[in-house]
Amino acid sequence: MNNKTIVLTGGGTAGHVTLNMNLKNELSKHFDKIIYIGSKTGIEKELIAKNTNYKYQPITTVKFERKKIFKNLAIPFKLKKGINEAIKILKESNPSIVFSKGGYVGLPVVIAAHKLKIPVICHESDITMGLANKLAKKYANVICTNFKSTAEKNGKKCVHTGMPLAISKLTKTEAKNKLNIKTNKPILLITGGSLGAKSINEFIFKNLEQLTKDYYIIHLVGKNNFNKTIKNECYKQIEFSNDMWTIMRCADYAISRAGANTIIELLANEILTVFIPLPKTVSRGDQIDNAKFLEKENLSKTILQEDLTLEKLQNSLIYLKNNANFIKKSIKNANFENGTEKIMQIILKEKGT
């Protein structure tokens, strides 16, 4: 094995790629070569190309479909093809370790690494372990977790590390100047994740005039979701940003989906947040679990998408405002620390010799 090469993998959404990008500075201190194995068409290919100098290697990937069940009949064949493609890449690159952020993109790489006796570390961001990591657990040496309770519930292989964070050093004023935001109103960030959230976007568009009476809104609508018809001096629309930390430095409040990476970034910036998790009809329910856990711990408010109304949203934002000191104290006590150091310690300990 080449102790100076590491293979990273994971993808499907930006959340599965962000962690791997946030590790780049530390990884470069210990590895001469960083290879990223991802899908042929997923968002990770674009993100890796724009934000890192990792060498990108595509393979065949397959996602479990919760709606189009007949598509799942092809899973065994595509998975086998992806594993064989990953084996070829791993033999050629001869890495000392594989690190997987999870998601369906990472599973064939994890299985391939196991077959070649290459150590594997996975990372799970959500409260409840995703299907890909549940399957990968058998092949992994260690699974790092974002939440302490996830490690406690999933056996000896799991270690609570938190998540690597690319923290901005800008002040709030500097961040506002960088984004050319001039307002005295509280700033409300709306984000539905890297691909946007159509239902949240439409709700904000519909209620924009009412919401901008009280807030200046920064709205991340997602790629190809830009609404050119809106003209409002208290509204800034962004398709997608590779610099979420600068945007979050500006925000006082947020309305967001409840993907684990976004949660940690928002709470690390002590932003008072209303989470609108992805419904179970289009997901495994992990975002609902995440959001309900946070509300139970007095860290945020949650509104299920089917219950979303302007009145409920306004009342939730008022609650956050009136209880800001208590919530921010709860966030500090929850100690969502930067997990970079702990994860790097595990990588260096487990890598092959």
C-alpha cells in the first residue's frame, strides 16, 4: 500500500461531499495524493472540481428508489459493476485507506476496498444511520458519527467525532459587506439544500411581501430555480453557493431543511432556525428524526411540511426571537464542535502500513 495516498468517496447530495472538502487542508498535510471516487453524473463531480485539487474518478452507481420500485431490480447488476470499477481504480492507486462520507455513491467503493483488504472509515451525519452506511458497516473498520447518540446505538465500530467545519473568520459586518447587503432588518436565511426545495421556494415566493416587512431575506433557491420575476429590495436570491459560511455569518434566523450538515453549520453559527424537514414520502425520514431531536433539546423549532402556514412560521420565528438567549445557551451546551481533529486522528491510526 502507498501510505501517501487516500481515497475519498460519497455523494448524491452536496451534504455527502462537504465533509470530504472540509478535510482537504488537513489531508494534504499527510497525503501526497488524494483521489475522489464518485458517480458519473452526480453533484459531487462538479463540487470536487471547483473546490479541491483531488483527482476525480467516476464509477457506476445505483440509488435505492422509494417511489420507482421497479428501478430497484437493476441494483444488484449496477452495484456489481460499480464494485468492479472501484476495484480497478483501487488497484491502480494502491491507497493506504478509504474514507467514505456515505450515500449510495460510497457503498461500491467501501465493498471494493474491503475485498482488497484496504482499511475503511465511514462517516454518518444523521441521527439515524442511512441505508448505505448500514450496509457499509459490515465492511468498515470505524464509523464516525455526527451525533453522540448515533454512536451509542450502533455498536463498537462507531465513534462520536462530530463533523469537520470550514469556519469563516469574517465578522458579521464583513460578511454583509462581502455579499453587498445593506439593511438594518434582521436577516432571515432560507435554504433547501444544494438542490433547493421546491415546496419551500414556492411558499417563500408566495409570502415574500409579508415576510420582508420584518426581515431581509437571503434565499438559496437551488440550481436552476432562480425566479427572475421577483423585485424586492429586502430580498437577495442565490442559486447555489460554495461559501455557505459567509452567508451564515450574515444570518440571524434561518428556515431550512434538516439535513445533518446544514444543521451543524447553522447551530455552529448560533443561528435561530425553523426546520422544515423533507417529508417521509420522498425520504427515509432521517430529516424528521433530526429536526424532532433538535426541538426536543431546545435548539430550534420544527414545522412539518404538511403543516406549514405563514401564521405557524411567523409564530415560530417570534418564539425564537423571544427565547433567543435560552436557545443560544442550549446550542453552546450541546457543543457542536469541529470534528476535523478527531476524524484525522482516526484516519492516521487506521491507515494501512
